[in-house]
Amino acid sequence: MRGHFGRLALVTGGGSGIGKAVCQALTREGAKVIVADKNYEAAKLTASELGPESLALEVDVSSDQSVYKCLNDAIKNYKRSPQIVVNSAGIIRDAYLLKMTETEFDDVYKINLKGTFLITQHFAKSMVEHKISGTIINISSIVAKLNTVGQCNYAASKAGVASLTQVAAKEFGKFNIRVNAILPGYIETPMTENLPEDVKKIVKERCAMKRFGRPEEVADVVAFLASEKSSYINGALIDVSGCLS
Ligand SMILES: NC(=O)c1ccc[n+]([C@@H]2O[C@H](COP(=O)([O-])OP(=O)(O)OC[C@H]3O[C@@H](n4cnc5c(N)ncnc54)[C@H](O)[C@@H]3O)[C@@H](O)[C@H]2O)c1
């Protein structure tokens, strides 16, 4: 299936993990992919692996100015606005609520929730101005539902991403811009590789499939949501967790 032939995509957090797998899946299906990441070296590496039609951009999704520059650089390079936008940039700063610092709370909120807001706002505005239909896919987390101990900042930020997704879907439907979110379970990426072994064991026990997911298993769902095969799916929150409870 080459369902994205010639379409332009921008993936935040494309330098690593799920975002990188999304870049690879969209490229495989024929899209030109802009890899946007705060870690510019990682973004360049992903882009070089994707091929000459790909571009790496440095962006800090928590900064309005940086996101605005990222949009302008994308348009300058490709002479058009991306019609597929994937919000995968994200961080964790786990701590029990009574011990969590203000910085740990703010950093997670700024990148995971405000970052998703800023990218969505700037890129959707550009789609509307250029009168193009589009699709935005946000990477929330199953933690938004499970509300895991030690993750009050992360859980609340990802629940916020889920709410923002559904509000945006209602507001943008009339512009033919669809907005959906994926709620991954535990996926094998740099974000989870340093989890303590006992935590990994508990996660696997609680997962019906008794294993972590692979980044490609999330990326394939993103590629589907970005394609015309999902043309009437809007405002959906899709668990990709192997049934984790
Ligand atoms: N790995 C999991 O188990 C899992 C589960 C559920 C949800 N998620 C979510 O999926 C997304 C991707 O996670 P991952 O596992 O691939 O993590 P990762 O750490 O492998 O990749 C995250 C990427 O985001 C980039 N990034 C961080 N801050 C940024 C900023 N301010 N601006 C731009 N880029 C920034 C990093 O440089 C990195 O390349 C995140 O939103 C994460 O919360 C991950």
C-alpha cells in the first residue's frame, strides 16, 4: 500500500522511538517526511536514513517561536504546508506527587500538552489558510486512563492531549481536517528501556499479550489514521496497548 504518495508529513519527536518508526512507516507509503526534533542530530540521522526527499528540522515544541519557525522552514523548503502532522515529542519526569518538583511538573506539561497545542494550532491554521485538507495524529498514552502511581504530571498531560484531540476534531471537521489520538501501552523505546526490571515484569503481567509493544506497531496505526482509509475516523482515541489494565 502506498497510500501517502507525494503527501507531505511532519513528525515531532521523529529522532527517536515511536516518532522515528512513524517517519519510516510514512516514507514507506510514499510520503515526504519532515523529521522535527529538539535533538537535531537525532533528527538528521532519521532523515538521512529516510532518503533525499526528507528534511530534518530542529524544534522545541514547547516554544511558540520555535514552532512558528518550524512551520515557516517547512513551507520554505517544500513550497507547501504539511497535510499530515504527528505529535510524538514527549517526555517523562516521574515522581510521587508529594515529592514532585514544580519543574518536573511544568516540563512535562510544557512539552506533552502545550507542545501538542502549539504544533496543532500553527499547522492547522496553515492548512486552513492554504485550503488543504489534513490529518493530525497525537500520541497520548494509556496512562491517561490507567493513572499510574508516580506519574501525576504525565497522566494529566496525556489526558489533556486526549481532550485537546477531541475538541480540535470538533472544531476542525468543517475544514476537512481530522484529528485523532493513539493511546499506546508500554512500547520498547529509549523512554522505557531504563525502567526497573520489576516494573517491566509487572507491566508484562498486566498486559493480555504478555509483552511490550514495538514502535512499528504504533506507527502502522498512525499511518492508517493519516491515510484516506480512515477518512471518517475523527476525534477517536485508539488504544494500542495489547490490552493493558
Ligand atoms: N514508549 C512508550 O512506552 C510510550 C507509551 C505511551 C506513550 N508514549 C508517547 O509516545 C511519544 C514518543 O515516545 P518515545 O517512547 O518514542 O520516546 P523517545 O524518548 O524515544 O522519543 C521522544 C522524542 O521527543 C523528542 N523531544 C523531547 N522534547 C522535545 C521538545 N521539547 N521538542 C521537540 N522534540 C522533543 C526527543 O528528543 C526524542 O527524540 C511520547 O509522546 C510518549 O509520551 C510512549
